[in-house]
Amino acid sequence: MILGTKLKNYGHCRHKKLPVPETDKHERNIWAQGTKERTVMQHINVQNIAKKTMEYMKDRIHSGMNLLEVRNLCEAKMMELGADSFWYWDVGAFVFAGDETTLSVSGKEYTTSTRVIAENDIITIDLSPQNGDTWGDYARTIIIENGKIVESDNVSNVEWKNGLLMEEYLHEKMC
């Protein structure tokens, strides 16, 4: 399913309906297919803003940064890549570290912690870019060991590694 759209009663509707032109049935079918393809492409483009932002951040996050710096970098990058707003309570990046990663916080109540990323830490970033009436949603967990990001295959903390493996498993099953 593509996030942020309502095609055949799935998901959430965040885009405006376009008027159907006055034409014969064949032309309406062609128009509807083109509209559906444009809608899908809009969602892919906004989702790619989030994905590219996460890739960008993986080269910049390190121990010693505070979570507000991470949020600000994420939001600035999403705007640079084409987001014009953030759909979830106007928060573009929910950022948590350490024990905070186990919290479930409403966007309405969220405030970014000034917590500093430790030499060995776990970080969760959840991005919510929007462009027009189309939105994306993309979250990932990042592991810092010895001050640098470590790919999931090389994580030495067993609990974190098992969590990342479960995350990968769930992504595979859901896609």
C-alpha cells in the first residue's frame, strides 16, 4: 500500500479529488488511469524525500550531537528536497535516543529532547514530510557504537542487533 492515499478504501486520504471530465466512457477510463498514476508518483516522490533524508542523516549523526540538532538537520533536508510542510502536528522529525526509543508519544505532545547522543546509543528517527496534500512516513533505528553509525550486520550489542533483525524481518513481510 502506498502511504497517504485512499485507493479502493485502503489507508488515509490526504489528496484532493480531481473532477472527472465530461467525456465518453473510454476517455474517462484513460483519464482515471492517468490520475491514479499521477497520484502514485506523487506519493513515491514524497516518500523518497524521507528516504533520501534518512540516507543523508546516516552520514552526519555521531556521538556528541543533541537530538534537537538531529531534528533540525532532518527537517531542513526534507524542505531542501521538496517538502513544503510536515503532516503530523507540524513535526518533521521525531527523534528519540536510548531509553526514550521505547516511548510512544503523540505528536501533539512531542517536544524534542536536548539529550546528547552517547558514544554507544540507539536512535529512532520518524520522518513525516508533506508536499501539497501528499504525505510520506518513514522511520528507522540507527545504532551508534564507538561514536559512529554501525550497520545492522556489525552491531555488537545483542539486544539492539536482535531488534534490528526483527525490524528488517517485518519490513520484508510487509512489502
